[in-house]
Amino acid sequence: MPYYVRDFIKNRGAVPHEGFFKKFKENGVDFFTARGYISFQISKHINAQFGHDRFFIGNGYRSMILSDFSAPYLFLKFNTRVGRFKYTNLFTQMKADARGKLGGSPSGKDYPVKYVVLHHLSINVAKNFNFGLFESIAYGREDSTGSNHFDINYLNPIIFYRAIEQQNGSQDNVMIGGDFRWNIAGKFSLYGQFVLDEFKLNEIKAGDGWWANKYAFQLGGKYINVFNVSNLDLLLEYNYARPYIYSHTSVYGNSHIYTNFGNYLQEISHPLGANFNEVIAEVRYQPFSKFTFTLRGIFADKGEDDTDTNWGGNIFKDNQTKEQVYGNVTGQGVSTSLALIDFTTTFHLKHNAFFDAKFIYRKKDSDDDARDQQTNFINFAFRWNINQRLHDF
């Protein structure tokens, strides 16, 4: 792994995209990648899936709703299609901790489980315009014996989760929002997402930087066959997340580890967590059927947290430890800038078999000089029936 990924593993106690792992020799890691599910058609309109995998919701390079950055997890998914409508119900069981990093898994015991459930309704408003609404909730129900269970109230496939969550005592973490995709002239596509974790209208109007005005959004565009050059595609995307979004406050004990939007010590939305601005630009060109060239640039400004401070960048910290109630701005904390360039050449050997040659340049500049990093990484990979391993954070 590149140094910054090894640094992530050391500090986080998790391998990006993976679950349980063991150390291998000096700097390596050893792990399983286990993903699979069964799919069956219940009726003409309803499909069900059950298994162990991860998901991505959205049309961009990143997702602010649900991404495939974290480890796979147990899930039950229903897709209902009726005319212009597509309705998705996703019920998952995830891990609230690993190796006791968050204080939730004592030595010799199973890693504590948590649950994330999601509704997503998308509508083809027009032939070239799709609009979606979603709600998701993260929660856990650990009792005095350390056992946890799924709340059957959240099996309801239709009712708003917020109504259930409040009726349960408002101890869980709910997010709502929407997304859209607009295809233009067969060559252009505009897309976006908006995620709302918590807000008060009066506090927004006051403009005092109240800590709990928590939201994130994405806006991006794609240009296909640029200047009529076949298989030359461009992408430009902007992502923004306020401090403290995706995290939560402990109602009892360290219950925030069950109600943040993380799994196995990894974010299930954007890999940068919260408290950041990000721009992504990508050029993808396939001059021949067997060769694809991809050049991607990722540029971000993020406010990081120290060990003993909580400025809202780390979604795994308890919101009760926040530094201030008012005066919060995006990028607060330890100011950090990130630049990552990824150039990849892919050769398609045969069906589902690929050879990749990759070069990554990554530079991280921080107000804390000890966090500065610069990486030049060359990687060659042969893969068969598997996606590229990305180090894009």
C-alpha cells in the first residue's frame, strides 16, 4: 500500500474497503474480500436481494448519500419498479467498532453491531430528467448485557423514518435529502445530491455558525464524446460537507458509535468524512477497444481534528465533545489541503480480465507540519472479475 494508506490503517485500525485483517510482515496486511448475494424476482415489479456487499447511490464519482468506500456488510434489499417510479428499501447490519478503537468492543468479544436502513424513491419526471428523495437512519440497541437487536419498527417500507425515530424517543440519527440527474442533448449530464442531517431555520437566518446546521451537497457534470471524439469523456464534480455531519451525540454511554454513519471504522458516505470542500476532475479516453486511459485529479480543503479536539471533521467522535456551539465554519480545526493525481492505463485482456498500470502523486499540506505528506506511487495489477483497488482519499 502507499504510505498514506498504511498511515490510515495504523491510525484508523481498518483497511480501506475491507473488514477484518491481519498484519503481514513489516508493512503489509492480509485480508479476505468476501462479497456475494442472491437475487430473486418476487413479482413483476419487485426484486429482492440478500447477502454481503456494499452499495453506491448516485451518478457522480463520490456519493454523499451512500458510497462503496467501507467494508461490505449484511443486507436485505428490495427494488420496486412501477412505471416511472423506482423505490428502494435497504436494511443493513454493520459494525459499530473494530478492535475496540472506539471503546465498543472489549478484547475477546464480538465486534458490536449497528443498523443502517434507507428508503430511496426516484422518479423519471421526464425522458431525460430523474429526481430522487431519500431518508436513512443509523442506530443501535445495545442492552445491559451488551446484546444488540434490530428494531422491527424500521421494517416498515413506507412510513417516514423520522416519525418512527421520534416515537422511539429520538435517540437515533436520521438524514434526509434528494438527488437528481439531467441528461442534455445526449452528450451532457448534470447531477447532484443534497443531504440534510439537522438544522434550525432561525439559526440559519442568524448566520452565527450554529454547530448543528449540518448538511452536505454535491454538484457535478459529465461531457460524453468531447468535441465529437469517440470515447473521450470528461467529469467535473464539487462536494461540500459541513462540520459534524454524519456524526451524532451519545444519548447513553458511548451510543454515538452506533448512530454515526460509519461501518467498521470507515465512512459509508464520503471518505473524507465531514468539514471539507472537494473538487474532482477526470478525463477518460478509450482510443482502442482494448486500452483505456484515465487521468483524475482530486483537490480538497479539510479541517482535521487533533487527538483531544473535535472541530467536526471526524464522524466517529461524540458531538458532545464539540469545541464551540457558535462560530463554526467549514474547514475549521487543523487546516489541511490535499492534491491527488491518479493516472491509470488499463488493458482489457479478455472477458473480465484486466491489466492496470497506475501512477499516483499525492501531496498533503497541513498547518501541523508533522502531518505533511508527499507520495509518488507506481502500481501494476492483474485483476480477474474484480474492480480496481482505489486509493482516492
